[in-house]
Amino acid sequence: MKCHICKDKAVIKLRQHSLALCARHFDEWMLRRVQKAISDFKMFSKKDKIILAVSGGKDSLALWDILTRLGYYTSGLYINLGITHDGYSDESEELCWVFVRNRKCDLIVVDITQAHGMTVMQKARAKHRSICSACGLTKRYYMNQVAITKGFDVIATGHNLDDQAAALLGNILHWNVLYLANGSPYSPPIGEGHPAKTKPLFLCTEKETTTYCLLRNISFVEQECPYAEDATFLEWKRLLNRAEERSPGTKWAFYRGYLKNMHLFAGECAEKEPPYKCKICGLPSWHDTCSFCRFWKVDNTSKQNQ
Amino acid sequence: MKVYYKGTEFRFDESMSALKLLSKLSLNVNEVVVVKNGTIITEDEVLSRDDEVKIINTVSGG
């Protein structure tokens, strides 16, 4: 297969765009896609301080590389959850350090075990809460906490088109109207001192971010999180990929349709500034104690082995 | 050819396209990247008996 632009050997066929590209033209195409996402949603400018949540995976490291190349100064935030299965968390953190080594960017690391004396898995079991839910709560809290306390204007995450479309499918199947109101790749600051939240990869698929990393020699963790292997979320992705295989463009058409119609879910469900300050950590909260502090700091007793 | 996918090695004696190989392994073309002898390829490319192929999963849990 030949590149549709230069007739050199293609490395990827973008079936949803009826386009085959060589390594050079795919690289240029990826930069344009991310810049288009940033521009179309006015996500941020080159004056903004951006913090990117990095996991050591293909998406966040591809995005970090692209933002840096586009001239956006971006710091990385790695949250080490203490997942010891096959050295998952430590390997992921190491790959973030490998990425930083040859680039002019900063990496901030939050080590949950050091900060709280136990891993997320141990705490989740002690609190009888699902690990994925505890992990999500902890990551969201530290993204906000680091952004607010260190004065970042914008939080960026590596969510791609597959993530957005799968989350949309799951939310429609369960009619989670609150989430349907807030599924945009751009969420403006909800108040003074709050960061905007952005997903600049929402036009790119997982296959594209993987290909980008391989072509740029970016080492990323290939192993899936051991706790996510049976996640329902993966099943939504597989369903959409089966539809995509029969009818290329289905995922984008599905998510684009949502973006055109998401105002239907707005109104009372729109994201607002929480009315309280948490009495323990001082961050904005919906209750007098925020859900993170209720989970991590209230009745913080029993430890269990992973 | 030797084919590596998610830590497992598969062996195939006959030449075939990458798309055919994915079909034999029940893999969706949207969920993997195929690397032949260290180079990323498109799915129409033919794989021969001496090739070393790595199939990289692209689906992550989010």
C-alpha cells in the first residue's frame, strides 16, 4: 500500500478517512489532528501552564511528545498507585522518566504508598470499594490538587477517540445523564483558581497513538493494568471496533453526533463549582469532607495485603 | 513465520497477508498494529515463512 500523498510505502491505513500514509506524512497528520482538536475547542494557548496526567502508556506519552513538539510547555504528573503485579506501577513510572530524560519537560510524581502508608488496592479492600473506583477517585483528586496548588491553568489527559466513544456508549446504555452532560473533550474552569480539563487526543484512535509511539521510538508500557483486564469498558471498545470493522468511521460518527447534541443533556446537569471547602484538605468539595478525604483519611485503619 | 502476540509465540508455515493472519488469530484490525521484522506494515502486506512478526495490542482500559 502506498502513501496517498507521496507514494512512498504506507505504514497505516486510516480506513475511516480512506487514507493511507507513510511514516513522515502520518507524523505530520497526527500533529495537525491534535492541533485541530486544541483549536476547535479553544482548549489552551501557548501561554497556559499545562499539566498532563501520564501513565507510561501510549496515549499520554504520545500526547506529551506532540504537545511539546507543537510548542506547548507541558509538565507531566505520574501517580504511582503501588500496583505491584508484574511491577506494573514501577515500570510505568520508569517509562515516564525515560521519556523525560531527553526532553525539556518536568515530571511530578505522587507516590500513594509513601503519602498514605498503603497502596490503592489495600485501601480499596479495607474500605470494601472496587479497585477501579478507588483508583479513579485518587487520580482525579491528585490531578486537581496538584493543578490547583501549583497554579496550572489546564489539566490534559490522554483520552482518545476510542475512550470517548466507549464511555459514551456505556453512559447511554445506562442512561447516566450526568455523565452525558459532561462528556465534552473540553471542560472550562468551574471557578476561580480551577483548571480547565482537556482531552486533546479525542480525534485520534488508539491504533494511531500506538503507531505514533512506535515511529517516534517512544517506549511505553504495553501491559494492561492487571485490574482493568475484565473491565466492562473494554467490552464497549470491542463492540465499537466490531462495528468499525464493518463500517469504518462508525466511532467518529457516534462521538461527533454526541458533540453536536450534547446540549440536550445540559441544564441542571452541567458541571458547577462545589459549594464547600473540604474541612480536611481545603479543596473544593460537595460536602464538608470531600470524597477523597472520606476514603483515605476518615477511619483509616486496617491494612490488607495486596 | 514466528508471530508474537501478548507474550505468546505462534508459528505458521505458509505465506499470507497480515489481514489473513489477524483473521486466523481472531484479531480486529482496529485493535492491533503489525510489525514485520521491526517495521510497521499495513494489513495488505504479505508475510513470508521467514518473517518475524510482532502484533501489538492497542486497546487499553482507560
